[in-house]
Amino acid sequence: MVAVLSGCTPEPEPTPTPTAAFASEEEAFAAAEEVYREYNDAGNARLRGEQTPNPQDYLVGTALEGDIDAANLLSEQGLHAEGIVELSSFSGTAFEAAGADAMITATVCLDVSDTRVVDSAGQDVTPSTRPGVVAQSVTFVGNAKALRISQEDSADGTQC
């Protein structure tokens, strides 16, 4: 009663807030693989001419810039890609955590044998020297609640 009359009320117990940090390297690699699979599915949807989901929603930084540049270059040259890209394998290679944020690196092998580059006349102009499976080095940034691809480069010399 005294507390009510004096305007003092007990402090409520703090509610724990969920952490955005990864609990382990394995959890981080699993989350990165899930993001990459969703990104690849969105990319395949784009190859089919679908507007959603947008693969750019999974990208930030140089990966986003590279995707925009590649789309612009294809458009300027009257080219487009067709087919489907299959994720052959995903292998986490590095995990660095700084508080709730993380940087994850992985090697991704993509089967591109069912894709082709087509010109405005409908002619297949896919380079004959392009391998059927390509290795990519992919960097992810973020946390368990918001992980995005920040960089994707050819992993020359990596066997898939």
C-alpha cells in the first residue's frame, strides 16, 4: 500500500530478448546454405521470367552491384539467360563472429549445364568453353535473423 501511495512500483523482470548471434559454426553454415538455396530458387524463378521472388532481396554490397551490372549488360547486348541452375554442393569454409554479426564464407558448386545464353534472335550464344559445373566463393554477412550474400566470385582452381 505504501508503494501505491508514494508512486513507486516494483520494476518488472526484464524479458530476455532473442539473440541474433549464431550458436555455432555449424548453425551459421546451415543458415548460409539455406539463404543460398533460397537465392538460387529466386534466380531460377527469374530465369523463367517470374517477377517474384526477387534474387536481389538476398544480396547486399558488391554482390548486389554485380547482379545489377550483369542484368544491365545482358539487356544492353540483347541477351538473356534461360534454364535452371542446380546447387550441386555447399561447403562452409570460414566463420567469423563479432557480437551478433557474422561473416561466413562458403564454396558453392553450381550445375549450369541446363542453362544457356540466348540473343534477341533466339540463337544460343552460350560460350562452348563454359564448364557444366562452376565453383563460386560466396561471402555472407549478417546474423541469424538477417543473413545476406555480400560477395560472389568465381572460385578458380576449386574442383566441384
